[in-house]
Amino acid sequence: DDLPPPSLPRMPLLLLHAVLALQGGGTSSRGAARAAAACIAAPPEAAGAAPTAASAARLRAGRYSAYEQLRGPYDRAALQRFFALRPLEFGGRLVEFTRAAIAIRDSWRRESDDTQARGVRLREQLAVLGPVAVKLGQTLSQRPDILDEEICEELKPLQTTNKPFDDAEAMRLLSEELEWRGPIAPGVCAPECAEPDGAPLFASISASPIASASLGQVYKATLHDGSEVAVKVQRPSAMRQVATDFAVLTTVLYGIQSTGWGNGDLVEITDIVAAGVFEEMDYRNEAVNAQRFERSLDFLGYVSVPAAVPSLPPTPRVLVTEWVAGRHLSDLSREEGTRMTNMAVDAVTASLVLTGFVHADPHEGNIMLGDDGRLYFLDFGLMSEVRAEIMEAFAYGIQCVLNKDWRGLVTAFVQTGFVGTPIEYREDTTGEFGSGSPEAMAAELEERMESVPGGTSRFGALSTVLFDMGNQWRMYTPPYIILLIRTFLTLEGIAGQVDPNFNIYEVSLPWAVRRALSPSTSAGEEALRGALLASDNTLRWDRVNELIEQQQLAAPAGEQQAVEAEGAAEGASAAAAAEGPVGGAPTAP
């Protein structure tokens, strides 16, 4: 968990200027060096004395305490001021990123390294870099269309089996956050426990974490009433690593952006992502998000979340929730996996185009099929809120892809901000952008989408097409859209594992149609009028019939998911009654 001692070898001129810009003046280099050294150096143990668990935990706590002032809503200016006093810390982290990139590049170039070896090296380097890099790896693990399937498999442990931090440190954090002076459980005390003979907090707790993610790790515990709970404890170094990483990223991207490279505001995009991760650092937000997400999808009848334990309210770094008895995708049969995936895609799409409150991190480790047949979402730190006009544009775009209405898809791009107004195009990829027409863009879209594999069934194929077209058509990446794209791509990657022919647009269609038929913005109302009424204000019955057919074909999907969930729950109850009590294998929340 600890960052290795930083060093500051020569850096490219651009990055050096970025560091100087971050420092911003006002602090002498000698004073800054002293401040950085004070921040990153750990006090030495007494000469000749072996460090105890308590003293080691105390040292680590002191090392990370300076970063706690950054906890709270993301503030780029505050981050820059903080690291202006710590240039060596900043530079050292920059060097770590560079070293990791070089190691990954070298592994890719070595002919002796097979695909699996490259995947292992990529996973190891991302794990060492910490939470921000791990989240990137989690997304890539679901994208066999981007990386080789063997590499994706090697990245999947990043979802739940990251290197855990010290258990003694976890117990110290538990005691501190929950303000408990006695033992954590019988025979389990935090370092320097104030009342070792006092009443224990839990009846029992696992000796080691049953899951370890990018920001924290989870223990299984039992309350004194016999109920089982999941206890999530944040990594003590998480705030330090997240803050340092985003300080580096925003500064480097500012330098890159100042050269004129790329479309859109790279720093603003990073700010949006950083704001989400900083919010995720406070587990109280996660508890609130979980309740809101479950309520928003209550109409589906099969979506659940692990509820927070009322007697142990969440704190910024500790969250205690009910234990979920269930299994992840890798432990399901093909039939069960298909059912769970359909439910997950249905639920996420409904939230994307209907409720506007989206789980932005739906990788395999955060989705479970409960023993009661219900779909469980876990980890609600990273969420997206979607404005009504964006929901309507997404819904319209889904219909356009299925109907191969490429002119309409261009309109959807404009509505979401992918394409500006006026549309800009250049014949020469090194030339200046000039005027482009929607019809010409639609024609190129049609040609590319019809030729690329999965063009009308895979969101990833559309992403590839847009990336290629971006060389000649000016396209933007609106900051608010980043997490939504990540959500869709991650979910599609999971679906592709259980059904290579999975069509994410078809599964999304019922919610897209429902949104289109109940617009909440003037643009949506106008689009509905244009779809259903001819220029002389007469009803277009062909279009009405088409919408009815689409709804009839797709509408039973949600109802079927709920029926199957209810049937599975009844089956599980019957099996339990017939076989007697059976202990299920622990599942990581």
C-alpha cells in the first residue's frame, strides 16, 4: 500500500513545466523539499527495537493523516495548493506511472512473453499503481474486444482480489471510525485497544478479508443477534493515492491540452471522474446511493442492494451492511449467467434512460445473483446522474441503431454533445476543420456500421466507429458522458461472456420506447410529434404500428425477469425446506 520513496530523474520538458506550474511559486524549493520530506518520511523506530503491530499502525496512520484534509468534495485548486508544497511527492508519483508504462510496453514488445504473461504483467503494474489504475483495469477486464481474452481473464482478479492491507491496521480503523473502545470480536483487539476486557463489537469476525478491492477490503462478521454482515474498511493509503494520482493526471493533461491536442476539455473530463472517485471515498455517500438506487428500480421487482446495518451507522471509512447470500457470474451455470446478465442489462438501461440514476461501476465483482433469485448490485460509491435531455437522446439513439436510421443517429449525437453545431469535417486529417453536413456524416456512419462486426448489436462497435471517424469529423467527449460510456461498455463485456450474439440494443429497446413515448423536455416532445405526425398533422399509422410492435416484442422482458426471480426464490425456499439448513459459501460484497 505504501508508495515507494520518490525520486526525481530527468522528465520530459512538458511534464517538468507541468510540475513547475503546479508549484505556482511562493514557496522556496528548499522549503518545499523540507515539506515534502516531512510528508513522505516515516519516523524511525527506536534504535535496536523491533516494530510492534501497534507502533507500525501508528506510523502508517501518521504518514497518511496529512491527506485527510483533502477528504470531501473534489477541489482541484485545493489539490494543487496541497501538492505545491510537496513537489517530490508529486514527481515521485509521476515517475511511478512512467516506470509502469515502460514495463508494460516492454512486456508487449518481448516476443518471449505470451499473451498470458502480458496480462499478468499488466495486472501487476496496475495493482501496484493503486485505486485509479485498478479501476481502469477493472473496465478493461470486461473488454475482450479491446484486449485479448486471456489478458482480460488475468485482469479480472482486480475486481475482488487486490493485495489486502494489514489486518491490524483494519481493526484499528474499525475501532477508530466506530468509536469502539473494546475488542472488535472475542480474541480480536485493535492495536492499543483502550478496554481489552470490554464487550466485543461483533460476536465474530473473519481473521482475514474475504474480498479486497481498489479502495478497501471486506470482512465477514456476525452480530450478537446472530445475523451475518459485511464489514468494509477503507485502505489507510487510499486518500493519499487517489489525491496524488489526480493531481498528476490533471496537471499532465493540462500540459497536453495546452498544446492543442484532442477535442473537448481533457481537464474537465478528468475533474468529472475525480469528483466521482472522491465521493466514493466517503462510505456514507455509498449507503445513501444504495438506498436511492434500489428505490428508483423498485418497479422492476427483482433489484436489491445490501442494506446498511442501522445499529452501526456508516462513517467515511467504514460501512457495515447485511450479508448477501449469492454468487457472482463466474460461479453460475450458463443458464443462470444468462438470466442474471439479462436482468442486469435491463436494470442498468432502465436507470440510464428512465430513472436517471445509474450505477457507474457494474463489473462482475459488483453484480450477484442472490440465492433468493433476485439481482443484487454492490458498491455504490461511483454513480452517475443523467439529465432528462440526455436520457431522451440516448433512448432515441438506441432506436435509431436498431432501425438503421443513421440520419437520426447523427441528431442523437448532436443532442448528447458528441457532435457540435455546426458539424465540422476535414478531408485531410492534418488540415483545418471546415463545414460538414449531417447527410454526409450519416452516409459514412451507415457504411462503417454495416461493415464493422457487431455494428448494430454491440455498443463497443459503435465506439470503435466513432473513434475512427474522429480523425476527420470533429467530435467531443462531454465530461458527463464518460461514466455512462464506461457503464455501457462494462455491462456489454459481461453480457458477451454468456452470449456472444448478445444484442445490447434489443434488450435496451423497451426502455428506450417507453422514454420516447413519455418525453419530459420540449425537444423530446418535438421528436415524438415528428415521429408520429406527418407534415400535414395527420397520424403516421405506419410509425405507430412500428412502435407498438417494438413494445410488444420487448415489453415482456422485464415482466419475465421478475417472474423468473420469483420462481427462483420459491425454488430456493423449497430446496432449503427439503434439505434442511445448509451453509452457503461466503460471497464477497
